[in-house]
Amino acid sequence: MSNLGDIALNLLLPATVLLHLFCSPYTKVEESFNIQATHDILETGVPLLNTTEVLKANFDHVAFPGSVPRTFVGALILAGISRPFTWFLTSPDQVQLLVRAILGLANAGALWFLKTAVDTAYGRTAGRWYVLLQASQFHVMYYASRTLPNMFAFFLTTIAARNLIMVKAVAWKQDRSSKRRRLALYMLTLAGVIFRSEVAILLAAETGYLLLQRRISITKEIIPAGIAGVVLGLAATVAVDSFFWQQFPLWPEWVGFYYNTILGKSSDWGTNPFHFYFANALPRLLLNPMNYLVCIPSALSIQTSVDILLPQVLFVAVYSLLPHKEWRFIIYAIPTFTAVAAGGAGWFWTRREKTIKYRLCSLLLVISTIASFVVSFGLLYISSLNYPGGEALRRLHEIAPKGPARVYMDNLACQTGVTQFGQVRSNWDYDKTEDEEKLLDPMFWQQFDYVLAERPERIIGAWQPIETVTSFAGISLRPGDEDDILPVPAVFGGAGKALQRTYYDLALATRKRFTKGYWPSIRMEPRIFILQREPPPAEQRQTPLKAA
């Protein structure tokens, strides 16, 4: 492949991350703490004077603290990096894109950095396949720019994975290998202390395996890396979070670990059987079936692949013992699984002219990778239809007059896209009260001009719906009246509408002439109703006094 081709391939990872970001710009409730915290720091700064009063008046986490405190470290870093660029942007929603783009590009950079280790371990052909396999995975690309705590940790764990692959692929007694081992353990320790406590399991698995292989020194590598990671990690999180939460000393990840694991509160969110990660989550995250059915088993024929992958498998197995399971808890292992799969893909590809077996595997690899990209972009399209709250607030800004107004946004709206970055009108008051007692008070609703509501019948007073925002509800093969053949999110603008019209014409003609009405279409359902206060009847309006 030419140098130009390599450059284009290397740009595929950041380009794919940005594509997912711009096609699906809104956020959901799992990401809300960090995106709101970043907004508040950018808007208010770090309040060194009258701290308690400023935090109470301007920071979202004071009014909506959540079940456990979360760290501000990631939000503080994002706000600091974003600050110089905000001067070139004209609206808060553009700043949200900027903030997420910085996180996404950082994670894309970490993935590209890991690709250089694949080049070393398996050859440059495998490195190219790594980029293709990784870019075609929906979940990693889609969530790389999303402000989940896991994706802050993901940057550190991916850098650690790169160094561990390098260590296991070259002579382990070199001084450079010793530095890489220390750096990897240090990064994993930082990620576990600050962002996600489950990374401690991955740290233990990697450290234990290196000890078992007698490839690491306890006194020269494990202890220095562990002490540095714990001391610096605790210093950062305790100092930052004690300040923002006004509790001292506060270590959010310990509080979260105690609440979710020791007290077992995570089970309140649902449980899954032991095999969930292996039978469900890993295949979904890797996406391409050639990864786990052919490429990884083939790569495991060499010891380097076993050394790289076994600690990651152990991490997933140990974490499977906990009853509450989510795919994002093991996403740190996906780049390493993909790296080993790329080793197998490179093996087949470089030998494709030798035997029919290698030729067939190479052909299947190409077809399955193309299919994975198609599926990934299809999932991106569907996911972009799942943010009715963000879309409803955007539509309200389009249709409402520009004068002062008060708007109430209910729980579903706030969970599906509403953030403070989206509250773009400075002369509007935005409210997201959750207190049920207040919501049952008729006087509470008298203050609002507009409401974004999932259930309009619960809104007290005289209101008229001015628009309904829908979201994805499934796929139909024989469209009905309630289905939309190709709904286009507003983010696509005029180009999206033009594409929609072209596709409509093709689909309708095909249904009529060839398929007897059958055609895949998107089923949408009403989710958020935009309500406007009805003006009082004419006879109830006050007549202005005439001058004497």
C-alpha cells in the first residue's frame, strides 16, 4: 500500500469517530454528569471565592447529585482543553460538539497508537487490518466521543494495552520493555483510581500474568508503578472532587465501588447470567463474526497472541462473577481482542495466494468487514433517531418567538438529549424539576410558557400541543400508515431531505411494481410532546383601563 493509502487508512479511525459524533450529536442520561459538569466549568470557571454559594447557584450536580458522586477530573480536563477553542464558536451546542470531539479524537489517537504495536507484533499488514476491523465496530466508534466515565478510562487502558502488546512481542529483558511495563501498570492504576474501579481487575490480571511468566520485577516495576498511580490518582481525584462536591475527603470511585459492589446496589439495575459477556457482549462489541470465529482462534496458534489475550479473557471471566452486567464495563478489552484478530487477519491475507483455504478466508474477511461497516452505519442511523429530548428542544427553539420565555423539560426529555449546552437562549429560563409534590401543584405550572412532556395528560392547566417528536420503535417489512420509510434526523439538514426524497421515490416505485408492498421501513412512535400554554378566553382577559 502506498504512503498516501496508509495516511488515508490511519485517518479512518478519527474520521469514523467524528462521523458518529456529528450524525448523533445529542447525549443520554449515562453521559449527563460529565457533559453537564464540563458545561458548568466552562460557563462559571473554578469558583475559588464563595465556593459553596457559586456551586449551589451554577452547578448542575448540586441540584441533581445522583445516587453516588462522580469524579470531576475528566470534565475539568475537557473544559481546560476546550476553553481556548470556545472563542471561535457562536453557540453553546457547538461547544458541546467541540467537547465531545476532543474526547473522541483522544480515544481515536489511543487506538491509532495501539495500531503501531500491532505493526510490531504481527506486521504492517496486520496493522492495516486492525484499523479496518476497529473502525467497523459500532460501539467503540460511537461511544468514543461520549462522556461516559468508561470512555475517559478507555483512553488510559488503551495506552496501557499498546505498551503491554509491545512488551509481549519483543525481548522482555530490554530496558525499554521495563519502562513500558511500568507505564502500562501506572496507566491502569490511574484509570482504576480516578474513573472506573473495575479496571483494578484488569490491572490484577495483567500483573498476575506477567508475574506468572516471570517477566516483571516486583520491586523495580510493580511497586513503583502502583505507588505512583495510587498517589497521583488519589491526589488528583480527592483534591478535585472534595472541592467540587464540598466534602472532604472524597474519593468518588471508592464510594461508587462500595455502593454498587459491596452493598450490591448495582443489581437493582438488572442481572445477567455468567456467560453474558462471552456469549452476548463480546460478539456484539467485536461485531464482525470473522473476528471471534476465525481470526482470533488462528492467531492463538502463536504464543505471543496467547500472552496478549489471556489476561484480557481472565478480566472478562472474573468480572462475569458480578450479577449486574453491561457491555461498557468490558469495553477496555475490545482493542486487545481486535489486535489479536488483526494478527489472524494479517496471517490469512499475506498467504492468500498459497492455498484455497487462505484465499477463501481472505475473501470472507473482506466481505464480512464491508458488511460490518454497513451494519455499523445502520446502527448509527438508528441510534441517531433515539434522542427525542434533544430534538424536541431544538425544534422548540426553531418555532418559538425569540422573546423571554420559561420552559419545563420532563424526565424523559432530560434523559434523551437535553443538556445545558442545548439551552441556547440566554433570555429563557429552563426548568427540569423532579419533585413530585411540586409537579402536582397547579400553581407550579402557571409559570411556564412551554413544556416538553412525555405524557401531556399529566401537565396541569390549559395547554395545546404544537409539535410531536418521535423516536425509533422498530423496523417493519410491510409499512403501515404510522411508519416512515426513511426518517432523516434534522442534523442532516437539506442534504438529508434531498436524500430522503430520492429514496422515497425509489422505495415507493419498487414496492408498487415488484415487492407487493413489502419494503423495510422505520417505525417511529411519539415520545415528546411540545406544549404551549393556551391563552385565556377573551372574556377572561383584563380590559386595559382607558385614560380619563
